[in-house]
Amino acid sequence: MADQNETENNEAAEQQQLPPLTIHGQYIKDLSFEVPNAPSIYGKMLQDQPDVSVNVDVDAAKLTENQFEVTVKIRADCKVKEDVAFICELAYGGIFEINVPQEHLEPMLLIECPRLLFPFARHIIANTTRDGSFPPMMLNPVDFAAMYRDRLEALAAQKQAEGETKN
């Protein structure tokens, strides 16, 4: 019995010595940039103000016991009136080793990991739009904590709606 307690204590001590978050790699999973109305769109942009919409999402997948892949997905659509100027899509991933208690795992995956990946993804988007002969698109910082809270609220509302339809 004493050996079992000692083993558990040693495992707990080892886990406490591990860093809570380690980045093992970052990479472009997918990058797409299209200018379907080139070259005429460049002249139209001189006459009218473009309208840009940006969507950011985060996915996380378990790889091993404590390694996860986190992917920040960004889609930017730019239009001039009804004409598409460009469409830019990026899936930027990272492999993270996470050593935190289970109750902190989801916030680490959906807040902290994307927060670390975002500056690199932002740089890729800026360079890609610039290299496509547009002004570099500098994305504003993203509040991943607010995105996480919104996700939790949407799940709670969905569960509540499902509960009401069963009754």
C-alpha cells in the first residue's frame, strides 16, 4: 500500500514539474488566395471603397494523451460592390503538449493556444494579400476568451432548446 501511494506521489510530482504548455510545431495546413475578377477589380478598387468581412474559428483535436492539434481558421472576403476582389482562407495549426488539470484543458485549447498562433496567422494573411497586389490586410487582435464564452453560451442554449422540445 505504501508503494502505491509513493508511486502516485512521484507521478504527481513529475506532472507538476512539466511545463503547462509546450509548442512542438506550427504550420500552414491550408492556404488559399483567389482573385477571380483580376485584373478589372484593381481599377474598381480605385473608384469604390472595398468591403471586407473576416471570420475566425478555432478547432482542437487530441493526438495523444497530452498532445493536441489546434487550428486557427481565418477566412477573409473582400468585395467591391457586388464584385469579389479576393478570397483568402488560412488554416494555421500547431501541436501543443498540455499538462494542466482536466478542468483547465478546454480553455487552454480554445483560448491560450490560438492566442499564441494568431500573430503568425495574421502575418501570413498580411503577406498573402500584399503579394496579391492588395494593401496588406492587418487583422485586428481576436478575443479568443470571448469566442470561448460565446461557444459555451451557444451550447447551453442548444441544450436548453433540446430539453424543451423533449418535454
